[in-house]
Amino acid sequence: MHDDIYQMYLEEVEKIETFAPEEERALLERFCSGDRSVHDRILEGMLGEMVELAGAYAGRGLPMGDLIQEANMALILALEDYRGGDFRAVVRERVRAALEEALQEQSSADQAGEELLARVNVLKDISAQMAEELGREASVEELAEKMKMTPDEIKAIMKLTLDAMSVSPDAEV
């Protein structure tokens, strides 16, 4: 389904007439002089380029649809801030910056998730080990001391584990 929507979007963008440099210049002049009626035409005329710019970042951690959305948002913001000069250069720079930031945020989120998963697995292993050694379940305080963490950090990991189990597709409702 996701790929179908993306393909439909690409087909719609292909139908939009791009503008010649003269038309772009005239539209931007009108926009800078306060004529907001050309706003949508400027954005539409640039959508194909946004797809191309986003395509350069494909396969780097975000779905193509998300990359295009980030590019389009950067285009909108660039137009809102535009007061003159080389519009395309400004847009390209804003889009590249937005795409790099989105990829960095995704990478950071992935890394945080991996670190949390590692902590959950270590907690599970240590908890099982301590239960065997003690002949009972270890307390939160004992686990915290063993893992060199605070009891609140241990509770947070346990809560996340329980929350994940409660939304598991295999969970009974």
C-alpha cells in the first residue's frame, strides 16, 4: 500500500508542468512584491526537483516518501523566507540540510533503540542469573546495584519491557 501511494504521488508530480526560467523569475518577483496568489504555482513547479533531491538520499535510513516530505517542507519554508536572490540555490541548500537532519535524527533514534534493547537483554540475563544464585527473584535495588544503575533506571527498563509485551501481537486482550 505504501509503495502504491508513493507511485501515485510520482505520477501526479509528473503531470505538473515545470516552469521555464523566465516564468520562475516572474513568479518570484511577484511573490517578493507581495502577490501571494503565485505561492502554489511556485511550489508546484519545484516538486519534481524535490523528488530528485530526495532521491539522492534514498537507501540511507528513511523511506523515500519521508524524504520527499522533508524536501517539500524545506521548499515551503524556503519560499516563506524568500526575499530575493538565487531561489533554487537557497532551496537546494535548505532541502539538503533538512534531509541530512532527518537522516541524523533517524540514526540517533535507531541507535537509542538498540542501546535500550541491549539494556533490556542485559537486565533479563542478570535477573535470571541472580534468581538462580539467590533462589528467588532479585529486588529492583539488588538489580540496580549489580548493573550499576539507579533503581529508577531499572524500573524504567522494566516498564518499557512490560509495555512492549502488552502491545505484542501475540498478547491476549
